[in-house]
Amino acid sequence: MLTPNFCLSERPERMTEKEIKGCINGLIFNEKWQREVGATDPESLNIVILREKAKHLNFLQGYTKWKSIGTWRQVTPEGKVIRVFPDEKNISLQIEFLDRPDEKVGKQLLKLFTELNKREIKEELLYSYTVPIEETTLHKKY
């Protein structure tokens, strides 16, 4: 049985895919877990992924998503374009969660998604990041 302490302390490379997905959903959405680990600071987890690979994130309990276009160019330090990648159809996901003051939850979520990417999604680089949220109506402060 998964616990929040297991999910925060275990190295994702030692977890099964089922444990990784369970930890991600638990850390983001389980209010009891959030209280247990002292998570009180609202944050936003953001992920940009190719639309064709977004199906790998259907296990998530909830998110907001937008269609987006990604452009990438390889350039020299002097700014000369070496290679241009065509516009790619992406999905941008946003998920609000609670983090601890030491940001351990957010850091672990990024590690969990990185490991899930290695095993299942297989993007060269899964772009994900967190940002603090000053105020929100999603959590019971108001």
C-alpha cells in the first residue's frame, strides 16, 4: 500500500510504473496525504507534451489542458540557425497541487514524471516545471 512518506522518500527508479502513477495522483490530489506531509503552499505543475503522446497521462485524476504549438531551433552560440524543427502539435497541462515550504513535493513530482517518461512516454525531454501560486480558490483558504 502506498503512503505519502514512501512516495516522497523512495527513489522513482526503484518504483514500479503503478507505484509511480499512484504516487503522482496521491501527492497531487489526496488531501489526507497533503496534511500528513505538511503541504500547504499552492503550486502549479505544468507539462508540455506532444499531442500524440498525451494519452500516457490519462491516468491523472484531473488537469486543465490546452492545445499548443512548439517550435525548436538548434543555434550556435553566435545565433546562427543550424537546424529547424517543424512546428509540433503539443498539449500543455496544468495541475494545481500543494507543496511543502521546502518544495519536496514538487521536486519529487518532477522526478516521478522524469522516470515515467524514461519507461513509458519516451520523449527525448519531457518538459515539466512548477511555479508558485499566490492566491487560489481551489484550496480551502477562502
